Amino acid sequence: MGKWFSGVKKFIPFEGYAKSVKTAARISFPKISSDCTDKEPSNFLSHKKMVPYSDPPSMEDVESLYEFFDRSTKLVVLTGAGMSTESGIPDYRSPNGAYSTGFKPITHQEFLRSIKARRRYWARSYAGWRRFTAAQPSTGHIALSSLEKAGHISFMITQNVDRLHHRAGSNPLELHGTVYIVACTNCGFSLPRDLFQDQVKAHNPKWAEAIESLDYDSQSDKSFGMKQRPDGDIEIDEKFWEEDFYIPECQSCQGVLKPDVVYFGDNVPKSRADAAMEAAKGCDAFLVLGSSLMTMSAFRLIKAAREAGAATAIINIGATRADDIVPLKISARVGEILPRLLNVGSLSIPAP
């Protein structure tokens, strides 16, 4: 199978790449089976309302992505909420996201200054934790982990806080932190989220029992009747949390505890931001999966990679902040296109 590129290529060549590619050269690809073109992985079906519509990736899309991987020796991947929607966790910015209903996430400043805001957040977050942790890695998470273990990805960064990458076998740099850890805003003491959940329940036993007796099914008589939110909380009526709802304090200094997550209005810790930037500037290819790159902490990474001479590409449904500077943009679900690389040429992953 071959493909002709003439004139302008779809993405820039790699700096120092040994095989020169002319603007009118025939590039050969290993044969990719066409019988997968219109198939849709079954695990998408239950989450279609959360994932924006997209046509299945074309053969051209798969071939372009294959070449992008094949030509890289130091590939950095950045993932965003578009990966988690395929596992049933909603996002903020897509056409089906939380912002489309008028939802505004809590800010760092609001969380710190208002005890009422903290009660509301922790009550909702406690209520949503069971459902949030029930989400399973998608085919995209699993395929990405397979490519990483086979040596095709040198470094991974994620904007997601849900640790679905970890459950799929990856260990990415968590740019925006994780809801699986609760940390003190004063002294930095931290504890696992499950332990914090137990503390909330111990301090509010009757309330917790009432919350846990409710169903998530909006058709149920014992239902929240409200929506799951991107950070794991569920929007519930104020009647389900009271003014005397007790929030555990830091056991070290009695300070305010919050999820170890970079809220809107807060900054990525310097050591984490520096590690991500070092990876972006030192790679020969930078691939974005499922992110609109609207946050500066993410956009600056792909911008820095491109300025350093790396090849850049985006797989995302909908517009991104970097569309004008990235040569290769594929509109597709990550969980549909990545698995198709696992049986192709140099990216083929042997069966266990």
C-alpha cells in the first residue's frame, strides 16, 4: 500500500530524522486492514451522550498517525478529558460537556474562602465518589498503555485527575493533580481519598447513610435526579447537605483539606510544570489526545514543543487552541483510532 504526498505535507518532518522525505515522494505503509474502518468498539455505546459525534477515522487518518509514531524516537503524549468521556466521565468544554448546561466549577479562591462552598463541594463529591470510581479504562487508555510498554511513547502527561491511565497500566505525569489524594492547603499533609471518605462517613454517619441509600438512576424514586460532574461530584439538592455537615480537618495542623487538584484560578505546582516543559522541549514529536488545549498549562507545552522543532499532532473532536499551529489534526475518538495501530508494521504489539 502506498500514498502520494505532493506539495505541502500534512505534518512537519522530524529534526534529525535519518530518512529524508521529499515533497513528492512515495511513502509506503504496512497494509492496514480495511474491515475495521466502520467498526465501533462496543464500550463506546453506553457513553455516546458524553462523547461528541465523530465519523470513524478514515484509512488516511490511520496511515498519517502510523507514520507520525513510526518516525518518532522520543514521543511525548499529552491527554485530556476527551479520553475520559469515552469511559463515561463527562468533560467541561465539549458540546455535550458540563459548560453546555451552565455549570460552573468551583474555583480555588471560592473553596478556600467559603465554608459553605466547601460543605457543598465535599457533600456532592462524597455522593459521587462511588460512581466516579466505577468508571473503567477505555480502549483508548488500554491501547495507549500498550504502545507505551512497547517503547513507542517515551513520556506521558495527562490533564485528567481520574487515574484511568494508571488503571490501564500507565504512569503519566498528572499535570493537574488527582482526586485520589486529599491534601492540606496549609502544611501539605496528604492522605488517600478512600481514607478521607471513611472520615467523612464517621463524622456524618446518618447523612452518609441517607446519601448511600439513594440511587443514581434518574428514573428511580430514590434518585439524586442530578448530573455527574467531571471532577467526580454529583450535583445534588441542598436538602442533602446541612449547615452542620462536618468536614474533616488536617490531622497535622487542622488546616483545610481539598482534593490534590489544580482548581480553576490556581497554578500548576512549579516542579510539575517544569517537568512537563522539559519533556516537551526535549522530544522529537508531541501528540495531543482528547484535549482542546484551552488551559494555558497545556497549550504552552505543545507550543514549546513545536518551537523546539518537534513534529506535532492532535487527535480531538472539535476545535482546539492549537489548530492554527499544528500541521496534523485528526477528528476522531481516541478509543477508535489508537487500537488500530497495534497490529500495524513497527507498532505491532505481539499477543501475550
